[in-house]
Amino acid sequence: MIQMVDSALTDHGVDTAGEVQLRSLILSSDQSHLMNGNFEPQRMVDMLCGFVDEAVEDGLEGLCATGDMLWELGTTKNFDRLLEYEALLEEVFRSKPLRGICQYHRNMVPAQAVRNALLAHRSVYIGEQLNSDNFFYIPPELLLERHNGSTAAKQGEWMCQQITRVLEAEQRRDKALAALRASEAHQRQLSEELAEMNRHLERRVMERTAELETANKHLESFSYSVSHDLRAPLRSILGFSEMLAEECGEALGESGRKHLNRVLANSQRMEGLIDGLLTLSGLVRTELMRVPVDLTRMVEEVAQEIRESAPERPADIVIQKGLETVGDCTLLRAAFTNLVGNAWKFTSKVAHARIEIAQKKSESGRTIFFVKDNGAGFEMKYAQRLFGVFQRLHGEQEFPGTGIGLATVHRIIERHGGEIWAESAPGQGATFWFTLDGEPHRPV
């Protein structure tokens, strides 16, 4: 018997020799529970309890015991004692960390013995189906009492309780099924409503798309009007003002020349505003061409162009190596030209300007780019105005400009699915942060 069990365990990958040495496996052929060939249930149960206690003392969580029923009983005549043994064993399952694995084959175990085993245990397998709440179960204390009228009444009462419990369980099941059917009907109704909402949404999207296309056509028409209808008279004003200054400047006198210079300056400013508007409106129509972009190289070229506008200015432009992203080269170049150009402009009154272009990682691992300077700065309460068209926080005489640059940058960042924001204080410079990955992440 031991050789058979050892072989079966080995075939399933168990190192039986090692487990025996660790005392996590005990193979025993002790039949001390048989007295002169008679099966003694209490002796067998006491022996199992002793094994459980030894396992716990050895540091194990409990004991899993298996055995051959014919070997345990010794002879088929002892099947008459099986009911008592199974009832005692069920009590051990309640009180000690014991698992028992026994099989009752109908071709070798009497039908009455199988029935007794079913009566004694709360959880049994019938075939491959586990009945964790065995309907045939009767508590051990009832099974171990003598079969008298009182015991029969108690067993009858227990069986009635079981039947009542089953009926109540069936009622709960029926309620659950009814609720499930109602839920399924509700889900179907919701599904139909959702489908109708989707159809309605599709219609609305088509309508909005048509409206957007119409708006874009109107925008293109407006751009054409700005570039032709407004530019033509503006150029006439500029041209005639320049001729007047050149040919009649002396006759105008000092006051007249001041007025004429003011006309020229404002006309030139208006021309700059029109150019800015055209650039901004063009961003809406430009198709986004996403490609890998070497931002470090791009910003170095932008910085070089800006330096050449005032080579005598002492300024440090620090550009981090390895700046990369995926986006539209033309639009990103325009964005960095405006951002670095702004930093260059607002550090013009600083003794030694410093501009830094770099990136950092947010707590979630996202990339955030920034352009930082030590220039004039601004009050944060006006920060929301920065990215509007024609919005300026400094006077024209102090820092000239059209107020289009940051609005252009904002539109470019939005088209890349990112977000831009600023941090600053008067006299302490400004930092413009932005993302390009479609998921804005502000630094904490």
C-alpha cells in the first residue's frame, strides 16, 4: 500500500523522500484501529487527531489525510461501522485543521455505506460536482444517538428544516431570476435609448461639421478680405504718408512732422496686426504633419537667429540637450520663435539676460517643456489674459509688440493636444510651461 501511494505521488512530481524527511508527509500502514479484525471508529479517529496535533506541533497549518477505505475497515463486514466513523470524523473536521480525501466507489462499497457517508458530511463530491451544502446531511450528534422514537423525531425535525431551507432558497432564487429578467428588460430599454441618442448625436455631429465647414469658409473669406481689402488702403496711407514726409516735411513744421510720424507708426503697427491675424487664422486651416522633431537643434537655430538681431547684447541662452518630441516642424518652430523671442524682448532691460529652454518629468512621468527667463515678469492675476489676441501686459513704449505672439503659441500647443500655462512675478522673470502629448500635467 505504501509503495503504491509513494509511486502515485512521485508520478505527480512530489519529492516524497524530501517531504518525508521534512515530516510534511507521513506514509503509515499502522492498523492499530483494527482489534481482532474488527474496525474501531473511535481508535481510527483518535489516531487521526494525534497526527493532526503532531503536524501543528511541527509548524504545519494542518493535516491532509487520505487512505483506502477497504484498508481502513479491514474487511467488508466492517462497513456496518462506517456511519459511526463518518459521524465522528465530521466532528473532527469541525474542531481541527484536518482535510480528509476518501472515495466511495459504488462497485466496491455497499449502497448503504455510500448512503451513510452522504448523511454524515456537510460537503461531498458526487461525481465531479461539489455539493458544499449537502442536502442529505444530518448532524453527527443525531447520527450517533440510538435509533429510538426521540431520535427519529429529531431527525424528522432536522429534515423538515432542511426542506424549508431549500424552499426558501428556491424563493430567493425565483426573486433573483425575476429581478434579473427585469434588469435585462431595463438594459434592453437603455440600449435602445442609447442607440437612439447615438443616432441623434451622429446627426448633430453632421450638422455641426457642416456649420464648422461654413464657418471655415467665412474665415477664409475674412482672411481674403483682410489681406486684400484692408491692406490696399493701408498701403496707400503708408505710401502717401512717406511721400508727404519726404516732400513736404519742412513745410509741415515740427508739430506737423510729429503728427505725420504718429500716422506712419500706427499704420505700420496696424500692418503688423493684420499680418499677425493672418498668421493666426492660417493655423486653423494648416494640416498637422506629425513627425519626430529634434527640438534641441530647432531651438538652437531659433536662438542663433534671435542673437543676430542684437549681437552686442550680453545674454546666456541655455538649451538642454536631447529635447525631442513628435509634432509639426513648421508650427513648433513658430511656437519656439515666439516664446524665445518674447524672453529675449522682456530681458532687454536686464544687465545680463539668461534664457533657459529645457524639459522636466511630471510625477506621472509625462514630459513638460519650459522656456524660462530672468526678465521683467508680470502679475499672475493677469496671466489668463496672456494668450488672448491683442492682449498685452506691458506698454508699447516699454516693450513693443502686437499681442499676437502668445495667442499663436497657444493655438499651436492646442493643435498638438497639449496645454500651456505661465508662472511669473514682477521683476523676477517668467516661465512658460507646456505639454505636447495630449495629456496636460501641471507641475506641483
